Amino acid sequence: MTPFNRSIKIAPSILAADFANFGAECAAVEAQGADWVHVDVMDGHFVPNISFGATTCAAIRPHIKGTMDVHLMISPVDAYIANFVDAGADILTAHLEAGPHIHRTLQAIRAHGVKAGVALNPATPAEALTHLLDDIDLICVMTVNPGFGGQSFIASQVEKVRTLRRMLGDRPVHIEIDGGVDPTTAPLVAAAGADVLVAGSAVFRGGSVSEPDGYGRNIARIRAAAEAAREAG
Ligand code: DX5
Ligand code: ZN
């Protein structure tokens, strides 16, 4: 992983990719300018949808040159951490709402030498992280209810991003936005202090492995909109 910085990073979510062709899809978005690849794990219990698990992550890993950012929408988490570490995750993000002992979960992730992220559902306040700020490498602010791609951005979360940015001070912690990110919503969260923008439908729509330029155009549009908002702010 590259050293910490707050530059805008675009992280395509392969939930919107061709599930029968993950390897080529990951390589295509990276070649088209993706900074990280975002991998959504869903268990049909914590969220009302099932995607795939650690075995699929391990199969994808050799096709990603850069950062594999694994978002665990599962409960419980702790029993599966080692599996996702072995699968090659660079960042493992667990939901604060996934169990009673998020602090233990974050410690366990870091103990494996992997970056620890914590995700917040839309109803969870920023202040829930007050006592965790030194135990995390990334905060994932869900701007949709987790479980599905293609949902609409929840605008009330922009204020949460602003609050988190203030709370973090100069700690080296990424603020990641997940859900409904496109060239119209990216500027709102970039101006509020986010640096990692996950985008599923807005990256994969209008492109394919055989027409990857579409991915490149989509990534470039999101990045340009976010960077312009940063400069203006
Ligand atoms: C939602 C997932 C997201 C999702 C984003 O539960 O965590 O990563 O794939 O998809 P879009 O960008 O389509 O909202
Ligand atoms: Zn996600």
C-alpha cells in the first residue's frame, strides 16, 4: 500500500461488475485509473443480500495490483478475520453495528498486520467513534443502507462526514464514502473531507472488459468533480 495521504482516491465496487469475470474486471478498472478495488462481502444476515466470501476474495487477489479494500457486511465478524487476511485484504472494514465488541474486532484486524476500517450505517452518529479514533485506519461512511448497489445517495450523511473530519484532526485516517457516489454527489463529500470514494454503478455503467474506456471516463469524471470541489473549498 502507498503511504497515507488525503488525495482523492476512486475505489470501484465490484458488486457492479460481471460476477463471472472478476479477475478481468479488476484489472480493467485498475488499468483505467482506479486507485483501490472495493470488495463487498454480504452474508444475508447483517444485510439482506448475499454476495460472496473469503474464497472469492482470494481468487480475485492475484488480479489486483494495488489495494484490495474489503468491506465486511457480515455478523459476527471476528471468527472470519483470519480468512480474509489470508485472502489478501489490505484493508478490512467491519461495521460498528455488527456486534457488541467493535473495539476487539478492530484490534484483531490490526494484530494481523492489516489496516482496520470501521463502517457506519446511515443512522449511526459520528460521535459513536469518539473513543475509537486511534484504533482505526479508515472510516467508511455509508451513504446508502448497506446491502445493494444502485441506491440513491442519502444527503444527510454529508454533515456526518464534516463532523468526522473535524473529530479526526491530523490523525492518518481515511474517510471513505460508500453508496450512491457519482459526479453529482462526489463533490459534496469531497468538500466535506472525504478522500476515498467507492462507486459501483457509476463506474461500471457504460463500460465493459472489452470496452474499458467507458470505465476510464466514468472514473475520470468522478475524480474531476471531487477534486474541483476540494480546490473550491
Ligand atoms: C452497498 C455496498 C456498496 C455498493 C455501492 O452495500 O457497500 O459498495 O456496491 O454501489 P453504488 O455505487 O452503486 O451505490
Ligand atoms: Zn461497500
